[in-house]
Amino acid sequence: MIQKISALFILSFLHACSADATRDQESQTEQINFSKEATKDWPESFGLGRVANNAKISSVDIDVRPDGKGLPSGSGTVEYGRSVYLTKCVSCHGTKTSSGVYDRLFAYDQSKVHPDSLKRSKRTKMIGTYWPYATTLYDYINRAMPFNAPGSLHPNEVYSLTAYLLYENDIIDENVVLSASSLPRVKMPAQKRFVNDDRQGGAEVK
């Protein structure tokens, strides 16, 4: 008796699913037919917008890859980067011995801070302790900084800011000049901590 009831329940369930699927298909067909009827008198073009030319495409194609592809011509130094930072960045990010309203970009000077502040800064993911590629630093500054005028920096300013921040994170020397050829060669301390997820099948996220 129980088996008969179970079989009837399964059959009823499958029938209901089939009916729902049929209704969905009919609804989709009606929507398509309505769309065709509603738009049959529309012109081929409404005359809005224009075809993007190569110059326009190039102006928004600003991403920089880890291997350096996409970096523009230009160069930057730590000295110039320090002056740009103090002019356009310090109000949000602070200095090496002070904090700002947004993320810290380098660790505190250990000789000038309270031990409790130092402990907190060590737990923060910063450029020198977390970022795997130096070119990513250029890419982010170029497209998103400064906060009040993103994308307004000249390539030389971006290269110099990148150089200054890498220097303050003890990654490059003060006399290094960064450019499209030298920046991709900078090895970040945290790069070895990142590994490719080469698993196949199953969950794709660790």
C-alpha cells in the first residue's frame, strides 16, 4: 500500500513539473512574439552613439598585466614620487609614521611608534607583505588614484609613486628608476606565496 502511494506521489510530482515546464515554454514563446510585434516598425538604427575608433579604444584600454604589457612610455624616481605622494596622497593614506583615513600603503617606522600600533600594522595586508606583482601597483594607481581625481596622473607621476611606495616597503633601492622595462623585473616578496590553482573537477575555489 505504501509503495502504491509513493508511486502515485512520484507520478503526480513529475506531471506537475512537466506542466510547469510547458507553461514556461508557452510564456517564453508569447514574450518573443510580443517583442517581434512591438518592434516590427522600429528603424534599423536610432542614430545614437558612434562607432568606436582606435584612438577611443586605446584611451580606455589602460590595463597593465603582470608581465608589464600595457605599461606606457615614461619613467619615475623615488625622489619625485615622494613629492607627488606628499602633495596628492598623504591626506588619505598618511605617512610612514602617521595614519590616514584609508588603507596604509607601508608599515610604520618601528622606531617611532607605540608597540600596540606596531602589532596592529603587522596584521595589515600591505604592498610589501601581500601584493604579488609590482605592475599591479602601477595599474591601480593609474586607474583609481587620487581619490578625488582618478586617472588624472601623468605616467611619470605614476611611475614615481610606484617607485616611492616600493622603496618605502624595502623592495627597491632609492636610486632605482622605474620604467616599462624595469618595473616588470621587480620581484615582490609575497609573489612566492601565490600558487596556481591547477585542480581539475570538483570545487574550483580553495
